[in-house]
Amino acid sequence: MANSSLRKASRGGALLVAAGALSAVLALGTVPAMAVGSGPTPSPTSTAQQHTALDETALQAALSDFPDPNVTGGLIRMTGRDGRWTGTAGPSVPSPDAHFRIGSITKIFTSTVVLQLAAEGRLSLDDTVQDLLPGLLPPDYHPITVGQLLSHTSGLQIPLCAKEDVAPREVIESALSCGHPTEPGKVTQYNGINYCIAGLIVEKVTGHSYAHEVHARILRPLHLRDTSVPALDDWSIPAPYTRGAVVRPGSGSDDLKDVSVQSPYAWAEGGMISNAPDLSRFFTALYRGRLLPPAQQKTLFTLPTGVTGDKQFSYGGLQRTVLPGGTTVWGKSGSYPGYTSGVFATRDLRRVLVYSLNPTGRTPELPYVMRIAEAAF
């Protein structure tokens, strides 16, 4: 990429696939396949979970080591029928409702808007990028459908050449300037470019900005007053906010750089800001079917078949994960430099977890995320 090595290494859930956003999800377990058209079914939960309230001691213990050299602070919010609990730790987290950069959790807002447009008959998940956005992809590319974008089965190459801090179309064009795509519909390959393209499709179909559609369709109806889609030139974050700080490249492991104020270039695939109460409200409303009619609600929890890859994502961008104890959760993680967050819930909303950590980049945050998952479910 054109910008610094710090951004290259840490922008998980943005354009670089192998960063914290995806690894946070991978920490939660394996993903079995699900037949297309089978629709959402209540997830299996352990007998213990069905009859046991939240383990508040374990949740508190998951935050007890913060701050440490690897994570300056964190927060956990649990809601659902098994109980409610909120905890914070560390100097980087001023309050339980502090704002933070949600990274790739943004993708679920994007996929929800796309599924709403499908419900309105304004597009189909079988429509191709080539038909909706003529000239965006090189002429020799295989047709790529909207459904393949949302489920990360488009085959588009990992964006090793992508520019940052530029308009979405330029990000996409630069990302496609090196490497070669694979055949669509064959392999799951997590790739933020899929959702940059989905954002452009939203704008093309509606005639409005992506930010306008997210606000009108999700934020305003659900009263998500602490959630926003920043403009490309708006590097600010509303107070109160958790403070992200990462190791300054080449300056020694003890020198941290505050990165709370930074570019939201990731846009429709990773640029949004929110807080734990808003994210809990959004995912709860989404899983209850408040935002989508029945056909699209079924699609939201449907995984593609006939594809390979370690992980699979639904046609709504959700990942289905079976935890070691047998509990199935659906959700999404996201990362930005100085921020790693996630929202995961049982399908029946018995438990809804929102977490956010402020990693310094010294070591992977995987063990911290796993500890939270084990305490939450």
C-alpha cells in the first residue's frame, strides 16, 4: 500500500484481510456448512446455558488484567434473556458507552441495506457487479454477483496494492491493479473490497450516498444516536471515546502513538463509529427481524454451499461459529489500529455479546478475545 507500515500491519477489517478483525472471529471456533435455502433455525445451546444466568465473575475476570503491555483497556456488554452485564477496565476506556471505531462490523450495516434493497425489488443477489456498475471491473473478469460480494466468495484478489484515504472507487481500482482473481463462487476469501463495491452498488441503486442510506434505513429507525458513518475527510471521533494507542514503528516497544484520531477511509467495509449500547440494539433488532422481511431474514442466516475455505460467511455477511462447548453464535468482528471489537449472539438472542479492546499491536489479541468468548457463552 502507499501508506505507512503501521497501517499495513494493523488495519484488520479494513482492506488487509489477515489482521485482527478476522482473527478475532477465527478465535471463536469452526464454521460448519449450511444448506442454501435451509433458513435460520434456533442455534443449539448447551443445557447449562439454557438454565444458567451469566457468569459475572468470569466476565469480570476476562477484563481483570487490563491494562497490560498488549491491551490498554477493554469493555464488555452482555444483554439477552440470560441477563445483562457491563464492565470496563483500563485507562483507555472512559465509560461503558464510550465510542470506538468498529472496523468490519460496518459490513453488517452494509449488507442489511443491500438486503433491504433486494426486498424492495431494486436489485437481486443474483445481479452482477458488471451489470450494476459497468466498467468498474476489468472486462476479462468472470461475472460476480451481489451475493458473492456479501458472502466473500467473489474471488477478487486481496488488495495488496490498494490506496488509502481516497474515494471508494479509486480504492477499488487500485486494489485490482495487482494480482489476479479466482473463479467466483468457489472459495471463501475474506476481502474488504467486496464491501467497498457493495457500498457503490447502494449508491448507484438509490441515488443517495451510502451514509444517507445507512442513516435513513437503520440509524434513525432504531434511534442509534451514537453510530455514524464519517466523511472521508472527518478524522474525529465523538467524545467520550476509547483511546487507541499502538506501538510506534521503529521507535521501540515502549513508545505508543495515540491513533484515536485517524482516517475513516474504509467506508462501507470498515469505517463506522459506534458504541456498545448501539451495537447491541442493532444486532438484536436485526436478529429479531425488525429490519428485514421474512425472505431476506432467511437469507441473512444462509451460507453458500459448494465452496471451500476455512471459514464461511452468510449472504448477510454473518459468520456462524460453533464454540467448543457446543453453543452456536452468529456475528462479526472488526479492527482498526488501536481497536478490536466484535458482536456475537446466539440465534435466539439468549445472549448477545459486544466487546471492544484497545490493543497496542505488540502481540496478537487472539487470547484476549477467546477469554471473553469463553466467559460470555
